[in-house]
Amino acid sequence: MAEENLKQLKDDILKRFDEKAGETQWHFDEKTDETKRHFDEKTEESKRHFDVKTDETKRHFDEKTEEAKSHFDVKTDEAKRHFDEKAEETQRHFDEKAEETQRHFDVVAENLEGKMDSISEQVVTNSEQIIAIQEDIKIVKEDVSGIKDDVEVIKLDLDVIKNDLKQKIGRDEFVILERRVSMIEAKQR
């Protein structure tokens, strides 16, 4: 009987184990199905949320892209207008300065032409004066040559006079001779 009790106990334990295993299996299957459903719901919810956020992001990106394009177009137009204005202003300034410079150069050129004419006239006058001076120098050279000849003659004459004077009596001697002659004349009378 003990064996039968043991067998009965074993059968009861196995039956109970099978029942509990079945319950656990059923519970596990139930929780797995519940988890799958929950996961599927959350996945669908995430997909919908993702789609909504993706659409919102696309719309926001499209709006910002249009704003950026519009801003860029406005700023590009402003830059073009500003550049055109500055280019025209620069061109006007350049034209004014070019005209002013041209007028200045015209005045300077006229002034230089007048001065060049004056210088040309002065050069002609100076050339005529130089020619006259050269002719005067020629005449002076001829005169100096004649004077030179006369000076040579005068030198020779002076040498002759000097030599003649050396042969004649001096002033002191003349005074003495005069006294002597006076004394002799006085005696003769």
C-alpha cells in the first residue's frame, strides 16, 4: 500500500504539475499575447506620432525654406539696388573728376603754351643778343690786338727814354750845375 500511495502521490504531483504547467503556459501565452497587442498598439501609436511629427517637421521645414528664400530674394534685390546706386554714384563721381581733371589740364596746357611762346620769344631775343655780343667781342678783340701792338711800341719807347735818362744828369746834379752856371755868369759880369 505504501507503494500504491507513493504511486498515487506521484500521479497527483504529476497531475498537479501538469495542471500548473498548463496554467503557467496559458498565463504565459496570455501575457505574451497581451504584450504583443500592447506592443502592436504602441508601435501603431508611435508610427502615427512619427508620421504626425514628420509631417509637422516637413511643413515647418517648407515654411522656413520659403521664408529663407523670400528673405534671400529681398536681400539680394536690396544688394543689387545698393550696388547699382553705388555704381552710378561712382560713375558720376568719376565722370565729374575726369571733366575737372580735363579742364585743369586744358588750363595748364594753355598756360604752358603761353609760357612756351614766351620762352621761345625770349630764346630768339637771347640768341640775337648773343650774336650781337659775339660781334662786340670780335671788335673788342681786334681793338685789344691794336692796343697790344701800341703797348709794345710804348714799352719800347719807355725803354729808350729810360736809357736816355740814365745818360743824362739827375735833378740834384742839375740844381748844382745851375748854381755853378749862375756863379760863373755872375763872375763874368
